[in-house]
Amino acid sequence: MTTLTRIYAFVLMFSALAYSFWYNLLGPVGTSILLLAMAGITAALTPVWRSRLAGRSWSWRAQPWPLIAYAALGALSIIWSSWPLATTITWVMMALFTAHGILFALAFTREELLTTLERALGAILVLSLALEAWVALVLRHPILPNFSDAPEDPNPHWYWVRGNLFDDLLVGSRIQGIVGNANLLAVLCVLALIVFAARFVRRAPHTGARVVLSALALWLCVRSGSAAMFLTLAAVAAAALIVLVFRRFTGRRTRAALYAAAITIVVAVVAGLLLAKDSLLAMLGRSSDITGRTEIWAKVLERAVDSPIVGHGFASPWLPWDSAFDGWIMDHGITVFHSHNMWIDGFLQLGALGILLLITIYATTLWRSWRLAISADTATRTMAPLLLVLVLLVQGLSESAPLMFWGWMLISGLYTFVMPRAAEVETAAADQLGSGSSR
């Protein structure tokens, strides 16, 4: 990878992951210009991408058809959309993030992807700490997005950074980092911990810096106060443990028993969490309505059932200035721009057809990532894609981020990345099994 390509890949990854940083800094117009400029740069670098893809074997089966179908359905929904302008604008953004996700997966090696992700996430962590410290120690007052003048007695939820970094060490006021959203900061911290761990396993250089950044990611995650991310960390740790057990025992009968045990444990844990939901939420400092999410879900579903097959039209995110969404669902005086559940959001936008495609995308990515994680070939074996897609799935229960911006780019990249590699692993395993049978 040339220096130019490496720098641009970093800027692109950083901008996708920290999209709301640019929005809070530049506003909607400035962010739109930046997004289109990056699309233009990507197009201008076509000769670079073409040279990196030269000699790559292509297979029709390995192409990301469900992603293409989902994008095509979103484009077609302009015809019947209840919010055609919002559909057009957000679909263009989705197409750009989809294209960049696929490009990353096809044109970069695993090490290049992990390195780019590590640098982008590390930059977000360091800049978040720096901005929070600057506001707390230098400005000594909260700041609004775009450094706007604050009205009298503003709602704290309107702030970009509240300046409360040093109010508490661990438990207390939530911080939001450069992204201006505690929940988004938390999930980025979890992604960083996964990527840092993957780099540790592969004995990548700069171990000391990685230890410091891992500690910073864990601290910022705790300070963000996201209940969902604590559950996500537990799910990631459990998944990693299960993978290690499967790697240890490779016999077919043993693995069949392990699959049965793992499924039973997962079902039991999920059932237990559902039964103890209220107690668990209370322990995490959340209300039984999941901080107002159940009311939002009810309103979205009420509208969604009016068009259950093809939905009301693509819109990820909802544009708060569009008349269809302006004032529809309010939270702390702000128009909500997604349903806080990717499945309910997907059903509203593209109906049962969209949900079917989303299930196909995530189920395929999850299964192929699992095959890569437990592969006997240590050269291709990797746990990172599995843990990353698991984060998206867990987050999708309380957020719609996996349908938009960095979340959609990540699932697009993961789907494209694991398909051919997992297919190679499965083919090699089948050949090995066949050879053993013939003997």
C-alpha cells in the first residue's frame, strides 16, 4: 500500500466511523460537501484500486448480491416512498457507504484493514479525550454542535460536549467524545477493543501504545455509561470463549455436542435476560421502557403496518427537517432520526422484503465469520469479523446504526470480506474430509 493510499484509507475510515464529529463541526452542508468530495477522490483513485484488484479471481457466487439487492430495493422505493426526497438523499449516502465498504474488503488485505481500523479508532479515542479535556479544563462550559450560541437553559441532550470528563472517575455523568453521542462513543470503544485484541494476537508492532489505547478505550466505554455496550462486551467475551473451545476440539461428534450445548446455553441466557429484564435494567440504571424506546417502537410499528410488504420508503437516517419526520417522535425536545432498533426501522422502510434481505445479509455474514473463526488453517483463521458482526447485531436491538453510515459500511465490508475466504476454508475442509474418506 502506497503512502497516499494509506493516508486516504485512514481519513476515509476515520470519517465514516466518526461521521457525527464532522456533522457537529461542519454542519449538514459542510458534511455533505466533505462526503461528496471523498466520493470524488475515491473515483479519481480508480487506477489505484484497479491495480490492487489485478489478478484477483472472481466468482459470481462470491459477489455481495444481497447487499446489491438491498440497495436496489432502496432505490426502487423512491417510486412508492412516503418521503421521496428523504429516500433520495439517504439512498445516495447509503450507496456511497456500501461502495466504500465493498472497496475496503476487495482492495485491502486483512492486515491493511486491521491497521487502518486500529489507526482510525485510536485517533477517535485520543481526540475524544483531548476534546473532552479541552472543554472541561479550558472552556469550562459545554459546547453545542457547530459551536452555536446556547439559548437560555438549554436541554443537556443538545450539547456536543458537556465538559464533565473530570466530574467522576468511573460512575457518574456520561461523556460523549468527539462524536457527540455517548452510545456511539461506547460502541466505537468496543470496536477498538476488538481490533486492538486482534492486533495483539497477530503480534503487531507498537504493543506499548496499544496497551495504553486499550486502557483508554475501556475507560471511555465505562464513562459513556451505555448499558447496551456492557451487554455487548459480555456477549463478545462469551463468543470469544466459545470460539476457543471449538478450536480446541475438532472432532465431528465432539463439535456436534458442542453446537447443541452452545445453542442450549444461548437460548437459556436469552430467556433469562428477558425474564429478568426489569431487574437488569434497574441495576444498569435504566427504566423498564428502555429509556423510552418501547414507546418509539410502538409508534414506528403503528405506521409500518400500513405497508408491510415493501415499506414506506428507504430513509436511513430519518431526515428531521422532512415533514414526514419533523415533530413525529420527540426525545428531549429533539426530533428522533431513527427508531432505535434496526429491524423495526428496516420494516418501516422496506417492509418484509427488506427484512428478508437484512436477515440474509446478517445470517450469511455471521455463519461465514464463524467458519473463519474456527478454521483449522491458522493462516486464514480470524476471530475479528465474527466479533464485529456480533457487535452490530447486539447494537441493532437498541439502535438503528447498523443500517446507516459506518454501521452499514462495516456490514457491507464484512459480508464482502468473509464470503470468498470462508468459501475457501469450507472447500479445503471438504477436500480434506473427502481425502480421509477415500483412504
